[in-house]
Amino acid sequence: MSRSRPSLVRTLFAAMALLSVAGLAFSTWQGLLALKEGWNLTLAGSTAAPLAWRLVQTAALGLGAALLLAGWLSLRLRRELRELRQGADRMASGHLGHRLPLHRHHRELAEVADALNRMAGTLAHHIDSLEGHSREQAALLGGMREGVLAMDRHGRVRSCNRAAAELLGLGSHPTGALLEELLAERRELVELFHRAWEHGEGWENQLVLPSGQELRIWTQPQQAAGGQALLLGVLTDMSAANQAERLRREFVANVSHELKTPVTSIRGYVETLQEGAGEDPELRGRFHAVIERQSQRLDAIIDDLLELSRIERREEGRAIQREVVELESFLRHLVEDHAPLARAKDLELRLEIHSLDPLSVQVDKALLERALVNLLSNAIRYGGTKSTVEIQAGLDGGELLLEVRDHGVGIAPEHLPRLFERFYVVDKARSRSLGGTGLGLSIVKHAIQAQGGQVGVQSVLGQGATFWIRLPLEAGNSPARRKH
């Protein structure tokens, strides 16, 4: 700020000094005149009344000049102070970008205005920094998969991220509301938070909601700014993780059982042969046939497990090897390869192609072939006799739709949701007698999902089943028309 700005104190001092000097000079001049007139009046024998009146006039004029100067200075000072007050009020109301003009003030008040301007700038900087931290914190909490919830002693929600609101069904604006009102239909959750206050330290709990959702809730009392006590809750949806763990345990149990069954059978027959049954040619031949059959089943299970493992690794690593496949030719070769097996079951294979107009697609040919081979083999195995198995291909909503339909016994509704799980079979005895391993449909699912597609099944008990495959035709898998 410039030091050449006029000083209020100096201005007041100069005005008072000027007024004093002017008053003294005027009084002296008037006094001299009064003395001269008084001398003349004395010589003339007159009274001193005019002299007194002249002194009163002098005093009145001096007082009037002093009042005018004081009033002018007071008005100017009042205007400057009003500008300072109005500017400070604007800053206090949040307009921290407002700045007080310095050129219209005396030095002392200009220094006050400059200090207010610098204070507003500092406050604006700190507020921007706090808002930036607040936005970062909100972004971090909003991007978390875990729900974060903070509530006070009265059960009022103080903070809540989107994940917590979705997990607990709190609505879009839960902040400030009572948790007990928001969770009126979930009393077990409200009771859990109440017990967390009583627990007084970090506490972890598992809770299964009536919807089947499994939550892990960790709570910790915290001391917030101002000494306010808050309860922090971190919620994690464990449904998918627990389901995956259950599937893993079931898979381990199933694969152990499926491997143990043929191994036990082979060992039993080998021990029987070693104990002397091999002396009988008829028994020896029958036992050798059983051992060979169980060995083939064991080999098939191991092959399917290795194939499933390879597909999953490719699915995780996205190591999909796409190539252009002419769909009609590809499907006809599959039908021809399975024709002998179908004739053995007295089945007719039908291929129906809709609206393809010789179409070429980019797919992982090996994975698609493995998926369709498994579906065709199952349809022939379980399609009954003297019936048909239909393979249909067409375009549906920008996707390639493939369907394999049989007219066998069908599948009961309770089995459909788990049909693509590993080792899940509807009729284990029948599956084993037909050479199934329980891994075929799981291989189908992963082979199609690895290419960004979907699989599904529709079935009515007693009316057969339709397995469908959908593969997207966009971005890297677009159809290519064959040139004629």
C-alpha cells in the first residue's frame, strides 16, 4: 500500500492547527482594531460597549468556523467508516471475493481496509482448500464398495456414502434423519447399532437380512470435532464372497467324490483279481471291462477339469484367439460329426439358419466348438429316442443367437438355477451311466463368457429343454458378409 496516502491523524492535526492559527490571526487583527477604536472612543468620551460587541462577534465567527470544519471532517470519516462496515458485512456474508477500495480512504483506514482484504483472501484460500479436501473425501467415500455410515448418540445419521445407502436402503438423502425411522422394517440393524454404542470399542458382527443378503458390519466409536461422539460403521456385502466360498467347498467335495468313486471301484476290482478271481476267465473279463470303464470315466473327469481350468485362465487373462468363422459351414460340420451318435439313438438332427445370408463372425472357434459339442452331446444323450434335436442360428438384437433344442424328459424348475455349476447334475446315476462327468455345462458357460457372451436354458418338465448362446456382434466381433 502506498505511503503517500493522506493520514487521518495528520489531516485532523493540520485542520486544527490551521483553525487555531486563523483564529489567532483573526483575533489579533480584531483586537488591534478594537484597541484602536477603544482609544478613539476614550478620547471622544464614549463607552466600551462597541469593543465588547466586537469581541463577541469574533468568538462567534471562530466557533462557527470550527463547527463547519468539524462537521466536514465528521461526514468524511463517517462515509469512510460506512464503506468499511459495508465491505466487512459483505465478506462476513460469504462474498470473500469482494475487495475494499483503498484510494478513497485515509492512510489509517486504508490500512484497516487492506488488512480486511488480506484476511478475506486468506479465508477464501483456506475455505477452497477445505472444500477441496471435502470433495476428495466425498469422492473417496463415494467410490468405495464398502458402505460407510456415521451416526450420533441420538441415532441421527451424520454422514453416509452411496454404498451404505444402497446396502441399507436408506434412500437418496439420509443425512440428518433418524436411523430408527429409516430402518423401521429392519429392527435387527437398529439394535445392532445400539449395542455397538454399548460395546464402546471396535466391534465386528455378521448379519443375514431377511432378503438373504449377508452383511459384515464393523463399528467403532469416534470423537468428532467439537467433542461430539459419533459411531462409525463400515458395512461390507459378503453375499458374493460367501457364495463363492460355499461353491469352492462344494467343488472340492464334489471333485473329491467324483474322483474317489472310480478310483475306489478300480482298486476294489484289482484287489479282487489279486486275491484269485483272475483265475476265472469269465470273471477276469468282466472285471477288466469294469476297470476299463472306470478308468475311462476317471480320464474323462481329469480331461474336463483340465479343460475347464484352461478356459478359466483364458477368461481371466482375456487371451481370446478370435478368427473369422463362416457360421453355416461351421455348424454343418458339427451336425455331420454328431450324425452317427444321433443315428445310434434313433434321433434326427435338424439345422435351421435364419436371416444369416452367409454370415462370417469373429469368435474363438475352439471355445465355441467345445461349447456346442457339449450341448449337442447332452441333447443326444437326454433327447430320448425317435425324436429330433434342433440346432437353430440367427441374429437377434445385434447378437448372434444359437439354440440347441431337444424333446426329451425336460428339467424340473428347481434344477435350472444351478444347472451350469460344476458337478451339478439332475440325475447322477443316469449321468454316470451315460458317461457324463458333471462338468460339461460348466465348460459351456465359461467358454461363452470368455468371449463376452451369455448362456441360458429354458425347459418344461416332460417337453424337453432349449439351451441358448448369445454372442455380441459389436466391437471386434462384427459380422462380415461374404462377397458373392
